[in-house]
Amino acid sequence: MAASRGKGRGKLPFRAGAVAIVGRPNVGKSTLLNQLLQFKVSAVSPRPQTTRQNVRGILTGDGFQVVFLDTPGYLGRPAHLLDQRMVRLARDAVVEADLVVLMVEPRPPGDIEEMLMDLIAAERKPALLAINKVDTLRNKAELLPVMDEYSRRHPFREIVPVSALKADGLDLLLQLIVRHLPEGPALYPPEEVTDRSERSLAADIVREEVYHLYRQEVPYAVAVAIDEFRERDAEHGGKDYIRALVFVEREGQKGILIGKGGQALKQVGSRARQQLELLLGRPVFLELWVKVRPGWRKDPQFLRWLEETNR
């Protein structure tokens, strides 16, 4: 699986580096990454906190390689251990990055943006500002005071209005990202698009479908572990066999997730299976099992197990 973009750069030096994409929850970071790569490596839903880990997406073009770090939405007040972990992951990505893209909505900075700009300044990282969702503005002149305020607050190298959803402004953003990368050799083979395993991607796909189909508190209380993953399994007609455990925190959530006669869970499974087959390019036999694990978001042992299981 390869992601490659860009036109001829002649004999210019090769540029490569890590680029952290940071911002508040649901600002469009994962949509941006998937659009830039033209390949889906990060789960997307209309709900905040869909991304729960740092996701690496690798884009290799003529004369450059960008290793994007898509981070969980930054939270000002983490409510539990899972939230604390996601905030730490976002901070770690900024520390690791050669360049930071702060993604914001077309409005003046709030507390979360202020905290992220302070973090970028403290780590002395060069940064670009990507103002997303500009397609929602009736009058583009509304951008000017927003750009001015961010310019006064932090010395961004570039400020770029974009619409990640409609892929507007992304070619310019990519050009500017490459311009500000350090010179150096590629960090990954050119054919790689992500360092995530198929197992990890499968867990995200199942959880993404839960986010799409359920409302209220259920999606936020859901964790997915890939218990088994067997390619071209003879017992299942040569299909890939994937067994996913879907964890919730309460019995009531389990009932909602399964639905009357199991119909709701079947819908999740059907949609997830279709996405998995698109990803893998092979037929899939998917089994979903719902389990109750009270307080898993506050359980460090469970969170470590979940990370190891989906690795």
C-alpha cells in the first residue's frame, strides 16, 4: 500500500521529517490526513475523540517524504485515564515532530488553542496554522480577523485556509509542509503508507462503525480488541477470519449495542466487514462479541492490554 504525490522537483535536496497534526477534538485532523494520503489510515466520524492513538501516515513524493502524526483531540480537562493518555500522546507527538500543523476552526483561539500554542512555543517547534472548515463561511472576509489574531498570538511560518472535507487548499498546504521540512533521507520505504498493522486498522474500523450508528454515551464507552486475525482461514472458506471483542462499561450499553434480536450489532458487523474487505482486498468473515468491562477507561492494566492486543 503506497501513498505518493507531488510533481518533479528537479535536483533539489530530498526533504523528510515528522509532522504532528494537533488540534481540538473533531476539528478534522483525521480527515485531513486521509485526504493528503488518499488512503484511509485514521478513523473518522462526526463525533469527537474518534482518534485514540497517534496514527502515522507516510506520504512519499518526488523529492520528499512526510511522516504525519495524527493525534487524539486535545482536551483541556481530561476526565479519566483514557483522556489523560490521549493528551499525553498529543504532547509526545509535538516533542517528536520536526514540524507542527495546528488545525483550527475559522474562529478566534479558545483555551485549547492557547494551550497548544504554548506547547509548540515551549518545545520551540516550527508550526503552520491550517484553518479548516472554511467552506462553512458565507463570507471569506470573516477569515481575516481570525488570521490576524492567530498571527499576533504565535509566529506561525504559514497560515493556510483549507477544507479537509472538500480537499480545498490541501495541495498548497502540502507544498508548504514540504518546504519547511529538514533536508535528509527518507525514514520509511517509499511503498509504505502507514506503520499500523492490519489488526490495528481493523479495530479502528469496527469502532468507527459503532460511532456512526449509535448516539449518546455508547460510542465513548466502547473499546474494540481484535482477539483473532487469521488470513485466508480454511475453516471459513478461505476468507480472512477476524474476531473482534467490543467492550462497554455497563449492561445497559451492551443491550443498546446489540439491539433487538441482535439487529443493531449485525448492522455494525455488516458495515465493518465491507470496509475491511475494501482495506484488505480480500473476503472477510467478521465475528463481533460484546463484553461488559466496568470502568475500563480508568483501568491502566486494561488499557495496556488493549494496546498490546491490537498492535
